[in-house]
Amino acid sequence: MKNLASLAALLLLAAPVLAQAQQPSAPPAAPQRPVTDTYFGRTVVDNYRWLEDTNSPETQAWFKAQGAYTAAVLATIPGRDRLIQTFADYDKLVTVRYGEDVKQRGNRFFYRKTRPSEKVGKLYVREGRYGPERLLFDPTAGVASGRSVAMTAFSPSPDGLLVVVGLQEGGAELSTLRTLTVATRALSAESIPAVSGGSVDWLPDSRGFLYTPNNSTDPKDPKGNLDTKARLHRLGTSPARDPELLSRLKDPALGIRPDQYPIVFSSDDRAQLYAVLSSVDNRANAWFANPAELAKAGKSGSPIAWRQLAAPTDSVYNFVKLGDLLFLHSVKGAPNGRILVTSAANPNPSTATVLLAEGKLNLTHLAASKNFLFVALSDGLNERIRQYDPRTKLWADVPLPGGPATGTTNLVPLDATHRDDVLVSATSWNNPGTLYDYDPATRQLTVSVFDVQPKYPGLADLVVEEVEVPSHDGTLVPLSLIYKKGLKKDGSNVCFMSGYGAYGISATPSFSRRNLALLNQGVVLAETHPRGGSEKGQAWYRAGYQTTKPNTWKDFIACGEYLVKNQYTSPAHLIGMGTSAGGILIGRAITERPDLFAAAISNVSCSNALRGENSPNGPVNVPEFGSVKDEKRCAALYEMDAFQHVVPGTKYPAVLCVGGWNDPRVIVWQPGKLAAALQSASTSGRPVLMQVNYDNGHFTEDKQVAFRNFANMYAFALWQAGHPAFQPAPVAAK
């Protein structure tokens, strides 16, 4: 077994190399303690099962030593600190950044605002769209230096007199809810911990709200998000006495699974009460009831008389109520999606009529203002928005500048209960976009007061190229390429290729300042669109799902081969990156084709799929990836498992594994075990590092933390892919 003490010496053999004088000492080795499991006749050995016990002092010491060693190595890479400064410089070009979650209550506008000098956003309010603004809440006020605190969400009450804010620390995503009085900026005494995301749904009288907390504030608690309960909180009462509204134990007739997350909310017009059993399954498991049931349940604790709105077999992805009608986004028998319409008082997907038939474009979003329905339709890369008026039964296009080549659209109703106006924008790989106020009645766009137009360097020099690449089975896979004008296709370019391919999430075009920092250093960016996303509809999603999951990483490999064949880059300069569920993609790509990549980034990554169910967020993800309790899906999980496919004696590329100690989605031992296995197995002489973020979870709003985190990842990869700005100076001969 190769131990970590030899890693520093191996770094000297790597090409590129670290200067000898800068080389830090290595952390202690990760002992191999084999644990053998048998899955339906297949024997599987796990040498690092002990790393799953994150409460163990030995495990904690290993992660701390790995993190310290990685931090020391990364600090020696020329260009890393300049990259952090570039991120900060580009951020300063945005004189002020408004969050897209602008909310209107009466004449009051509530919004998140971040200045370049601030790490996280603050909550503001203004009277009227153009009125003077007032600071309502600063999440960092009174916080000790060094602690990372952010506002995950805010929800104004219907009367605009109160706001619930969700506060999180260290990127843990589990928020503590506090109620703020707008007039005085005073926080109420009661607080509600462990609410995922921090979102709530207010009661119509503004005297309370609906929410669903986790069972624990510990993101590593295996029972933290199992058998959760939707609750009702009345202001001024103890949260400990908040009555249950919906749960597996309270509502046995609904067949709620332990991993399903019960959410109760009202329709925008408050005329209907809804319940959704949320999970990673995109198909809605939804119920409805009379709102009067809510008051009864809150007082007596009696069960709500729920009636089924849509079962998973109905394949309804979303629903919106407008007046007496309920509009359904359905993919049943229509992989690209269609819109059905049914009675809101007595909805029935099986008898609903077709409002918008399935077409060549994918239906991606459904939203509503007071009187209008909005749908987003995509050709896989570019979206357009259409609006429908149930009163006139007429469709019309939302006239976004750019016509059909808009990129990715975004539409945010300001107050769907009382108003029709919305915020709308579109962004693409090389266009930050413009935020507009849109009136659907007149179909007029006006540049919003919340729009900010920075002048970024290099935008005019960017080229966007969209191609399709034949995969292992001949299927054509979309590939987006962004690079600077004058690119020479001679194989010498550093190329940064990323991918995801899970949950039906598409890699839609979007502008990124971090990407621009790479592009302006001559890096070619390649965004893959593998199966598992929805770029080509639901059939594309299901072709990279559970037993068909190998298509996801094989599509990624095919894109890399295309880039090499057409001399955009070469294996000595190709970087691969996957994040979260994209860890399956990058992990299996480098274990199947280690020769194709110079470097890989496995970021907060699902790397040990066979053991996924043993992590806190694992049971929730069974509908997406499968369970070891099912023979077929267990075999599929083994195929997805990068950790189990690490082969000793293989020349693996340089790899940076990244884990968040407070990550509630992918527990830190998932990338940790992959790092341990690669450090022991690889014979390439290239470094394998484990970055541990103790001030971060899956992600974080804290700009300083995010800048450092991404600069570390990019600098490592650019160093190993031979980018000249990230190479250490040669050691002088003695």
C-alpha cells in the first residue's frame, strides 16, 4: 500500500511539479481495514469503511490532516491568489447585486441586496418601486469574526408588516427561522431551528405560517430528514407546541414513505390548501383540501381531510391554480411535456383536457401571476416564454430581446395573489442578460430598477459553439463550447469540461463571472449535456437514470474524446469536473478512462453510490439512483460507484476531491473515501488531494468562502493541465 507520507515525494515526480523548497509535509496515511459485503452474490470489499464514522476522533483527525495538507499545497500554486483577486475584481464591477427573489406586498418591495464589499446579502424594503430603500436585516450584525452566516430565504407576510428570515451558519443549509417586524426591525423572541432552506407559507391573516423542519440541526444525523412533519406556527406561541398538519404517522392512509418530505401550502388566492410529498422523484404526489380544514387542525389537532390531486403515476411535474382552473404540467405519454387543465375544486388528471399539446420544444417551467399563466419552452439550449390568459383563451409570446436565441429565461411573479406584473430576464454563456419589469396585459418590457449592467472585460471576444457529439452507442450528445476568438486547434489549449446529468436537471446556458475569469486566461470551456438531464426531454432523463446511468459518464467521455480528436485540447491539457450527483459522472469517467484527463475535480461528490443509503441524505435519493435492496438497482449502484472502481496500480490523473464538513446533501466521507482509495492506488505520480471546507456545506452564499473554494479547485486543475500562469518557478540548480 502506498501511504500518504510518500505523497510529497510523488509530487516531485509530477509534471508539472512543485518547487522543492515549497513542499509541505504529508499527513498520516489512511489505514486499510477491509470490510466485506455481499450483494446478491457479488462480493465487495471496502477498505475505508471506518471513514464513515465522522464522530470518531481518528476520522476527524484524518480529515483535518488531509485538509491542512491540501491547503498547504494549494497555497504554493502561482496564480491561485490572483484568481481569487480576479473573482473579487469582477464582483466589484457589479456596483450592487439584487437577488432575483424580489417580493411585493401592497406598495412595499422586499429584496436581497449585496454590495461588492459585503460577503453576503442583506434584506431591504422600499415603499414603491422607486421609493427610498431601508435596511431591514443584516445577517452578519453581531456575528463573531470568522463565522459564516447568511440569510437563506425571506418571506414577507401578506400584509407586508412582518418577514420571516431563515439564517444558516457554515453553509449547512438548515436554517433557523426568525420573525422580523418591518416597522421596528425587531426580531421576535421565538426561533425555529433546522428548517431546510428557510422557506415558509404565511397564513392569510399574517398571524402564522406553515413550515416543515428537519428532526435535527446536525447535517450528519441519519434520521434528520426521515419522517419529517409539516407544522403550523402561530406567532407568539412556543414552536415546541406547533401542531402537526401532515406526517406519515398522522396520515397513514396517504402511504407516506419515511424519506418523503411533507409540505403544506395554500394556493396564491388562498382558496385551496395543498400538500405535496416531496422527494427527488419529479412526479408530484399531491393532495388538496378545503382551507377551513387548516384552522380546525390547528386548534384540535384533528387530521386534515386530504383528497388526491395527482399520484406519481399521473406524471404531473407541477400545477398552478388560476381562478376556478388548475393547470398541470404533465409528461404522461408526452416526454416533452404538455399542459392539461382541470377543475380546481375537483381536480382529476385522468379527465383533464389538453390546453397545450406536446411539441418539439420541451416544457421546462410553469408559473402564474394573478390572471396569467406562463410557460417556458426549450429547444434544449434556448428557452422562450409564452403567456396564456384564461379569460380570453389566447396565447402570446413574451417579447424577450434576442428572439428564439434567448438562452435561459427566468420569470418571477412579484405578488401572484394580487398583481400581474413579473420580473423577467434571459442569460446565455456570453451574456449576463437584462432584468425587465413585464406587464402581460400590455406585453410591455421596461428595464427594471433592480437591473444592474456591469461592463465585464472580454465579453466581446467570446465565441459560443454548439455541437453534437456521437456517444458510445451513436446517440448524439449536445456539447457547448465557449472560448476566445482566434483559438488555434492544435491540441495545446487547456480545456475545462464539466457535466452533471442527474435528476432531469439540464445544463442550460448561463453567464458566470467565474467562467469569465477562466475564459480570459485562454481556457476553453466545455459544458456537456449528458443523458440524465432533460435537454432532450424526459426520454433523455430516463436514459441516464438508475440502470441506464452508465450513459451519463460515457456521454461525458465521448465529449472529451471529441475535444481531443478535433484538437481543441489534448489529454495532457483536459480537465474534467463534476459536482454533487455529477460526482458519479466524473468519478466513473476517470476510473473508466484515466488516460483521457490531466486533472479532475470531484466536488462535494457522490463517489460511493453503494453506500449512499447509509448517509443522512441517502434514503431520500433512492428514487433517483436505486436501492441496494433491489438486485437490478443494486447492480446499477455498483456500476455508478467510483470508489469501488479504483484499481491499484493505475495511472490516474491528478484529482482534487472536495467535501463540506457541514454538507447536508453529500456527506463528507463520500469524496473522502474516493480520495483515500486514489491516493493508495494511483501510480501516475500526480497528486490526489482532499480539500475539506469547514466553513461551507454543499454551497455557500459567503463570497469570500466561495471565491477561495473555486480558486482552489481551478488553480489545482490548471496547474496540473499545464496552464503557464499556474506553474511554479523551476528549482534553481545547485
